Amino acid sequence: MQDAEYHNLATLEQTHWWHVGMATIAADWLRRLPHKPGGYILDAGCGTGGAMQWLAEFGRVCGLDRHPLAVQLAGRHNRRRLVQADVGAVPFAAGSFSILTAFDVLYHLAVGDDEAALRECARVLQPGGWLLVRVPAWDWLRGAHDAAVHTRHRYSRQELRRKLTAAGFQPVRITYANAALLVPAVAWRLWQRHQPAVSDVRQVARPVNWLLIWLLRLEQLWLQRYNLPVGLSVLALARKPV
């Protein structure tokens, strides 16, 4: 991403409806894992460090990102360990982590081989360790936002399952997420098709922001029991075989 987008992310990720709502869903999934508290967690592609703050609930967190500005911005709010490195070449020994998260990382233009990156994730996880990964859904949904954030690819649920399996993981659960806004988002992205590159992550009016957060919290409750057949993201939980 461009430097301006990292600054934008650092400013908004603690309050913006999408970041808050998706973090609520991811945290709820991790709370339901049968893992031992206090393990080591790697947030691969940590960006400006927003997820690292709530991940601290589950263990000792390390953040990794290839962009020096992202690491710098993440360091302003995180005293936890930060490493500048590529998700395809993680500078840690095999079996270092009990949980690894990769939120909106594999899709990026800088990740030329997503399956190689997933194999690297598997390498640094302990046997029986957990991977929680989120990617944008459906390549036909490309828009100006994707150009702005350097999207290489958007995924289907079935494709992500195949790639996780090929990398040696046992997929436990894969679902679409952020379904409530799918219809307006499709219309927005189609209208954007020929617009200049611009990020969708921007400040919205407080009542609208609050409403959208609560829509995703309702979705969180749904996802406690059921998957979603459609959505703007794909969320997957997988385990490294023991």
C-alpha cells in the first residue's frame, strides 16, 4: 500500500466500523479455541498494529510486516515485539507459535505465492497450532479500493480451502463474512470500476459507524452457530496436524 494508506489505517482502525466489527468476529472465534492461554501468537502482516492490541488477550503477541512504515506506526502503540519481514520468509524457528493470524495479507500484490506463504505459516506453528486467516472475497468484486490497497487476488471459500489443504493445514471452518452489506457493496464496487484508485476505509458519520458496527456484531452472533453462504470476506480457521 501507499504510505498515505498506512497513515489512514493507523488513524481509523480502532474506531472504523469494518475494523471494529471484523475484530469482534475474529476475537470471538479465538475465545472458542481449545488452546492454552499464554502461548506465543504471531500476527503476520500486522500492518499498523491494531489487531495486536486485542490479540494480547490470548497470549504473547509478535507482529510482522514487510513495510517499514507499518512497523514504525505499529510501534507507537505496541511495546510487544515487532519484526520487519515478509510473510513468505518468517524469521522464526519452526514451531515457535501456538496461534498465527493473517488478516487481509495473502491477497496482497506483495505476496506473489500465497501457498508458499501458507506453508511458511505452517512451519512456524507448533503441531496442533491454529491459523486464523481472513481474505477479501470474489475476484469479480474488484473496485477502486482494490487498486488503492494493491489487491492481487480475491478468494472464494472453496479456493481458500484448497490452498490451506495444499499447505498442510486441516481446515476446521471456512465461511464468508460481512454479508449484511453485500448488496450495496456490489453496487458501489461496480460503479467504482472506472473510478480512480481510492480506499473505502474513510471516516463516516458517527451514527452510521455505530449502526454498521452493530450489524457486524449481530453477524458475530450468527457465526457462533452457522456459516454464511455469501459475504465480502472469507474467514477461515485451520489447524496444523499434531
